[in-house]
Amino acid sequence: MENGDEIKMSPLFQRAAGNKEQGSHGHGGPRVSRHSSAWMKILTRLKVEPGLGVLDIGPTSPNNINFLTNLGHSVYMADLVEEAVKPDWLLPAEENEAPAYDVEGFLTRHMNFGNREFDIVLLWDALDYIPAPLTDAILRRLNAVTREHGQTLAFFHSRTTGPETIFCRYHVMDGDTVETQQGPSHPVLRNYQNRQIEALFQEMGTCRFLLAKDNTREVIVSR
């Protein structure tokens, strides 16, 4: 395989590699375009810097794999939301205590990147859907595998309900838009305010907020 064409998938996608894109993991139906200033800025870098490592967090998208590898970058995919919301990671709760999560088990199973490091992390809106006990651990692992000058793209919904909060797969495009495709019915678990978002990423770099028109905050975190 040529340099820049490496494609690695989490165990979830290894099981689903033969599935068609349409309808895989509940993702089907029409795609809807939305403007994204944050994606446009990441795309600008992807077009001028060769051989970057990209971590795409979300339901697998053959479109994304083809697009990014055609630009000469390596791609690793991990669908953290689909796995994080499963009850498998819940530990037996003590009396009068909130359920705990098998955080280390989750990281070992779904965020074991070997010796790989990444220049770009496409986190999308995953943190809105992931249970809080897993969030900090996931970000610590991402921090550990993000290279110097690495950048993370993240979206945050400003509401917990409404059509714009539907869990989606994101397909990257050659321009200032991405396409969304409705996925399984996962609720937004919390709303992060700007200061909370900055606190989440304080170890990963500086947050730059960009305007969006659909009740979504777009953020680029730069190391």
C-alpha cells in the first residue's frame, strides 16, 4: 500500500467492512449539506501539507476514506459514539451510587492506536452523545496521540432537542460544506458552553470558535 493510503479501522468497522455505505449501522437516507467554516479551514491545511495522519471519529464513511486518501493522507476511523452508548461498559453500581464505567476497557478496545499519532482529529459532534464518565478519558487519549501542531475539529449543539440535534454521519466535501446523513437515535446528553469547551480541551491546545447557523458551535483546537 502506498504511503498516504493507510486505512485502519476500529474493531467495530472491521466487523462491518463489507457493509454497503447506505444503511450501515442505521445510517441511510438522503444527505443534507451544511456550511462549515471549521471544515473549510481544516481542508485548506489538508490541501497544502502532504502525508498527514487523520483520525476520523464517527460512523465509517467510504466517502471520507476516498477523499482523504486521494489527498495523500492516511486515515484511521473509530466510531466512539456507537460503542460508548452500549451498556457493555457499565460496571455494577454500589448502593446509592451512580453507575461507573469500565473506562480502561473501553479505551483498550476502541482507542488502541498502537504507535500511531495524528495531525488532524475530526471529532465532529461526538462529545455531545458520549456519557460524561468516558469523556475526559477519551480526550486524554486523543491528547496523547495528537502531534505537535495538531488540530481537532469539533461541533457542539446549543440545544438538547430539535431536528438539528439528530445524530448523523458526516461526509467531507471539497469546499466549505459537509454532508450529514441521519443515523441511530442517540440523544444529545448535555450542552457545553464556551468556557466548558475550553476547559475540555485545555490540555490539547487553544480553541477557536467559528459561527454556524444551525444552533451548532464549531471549534478548531490547535496545539
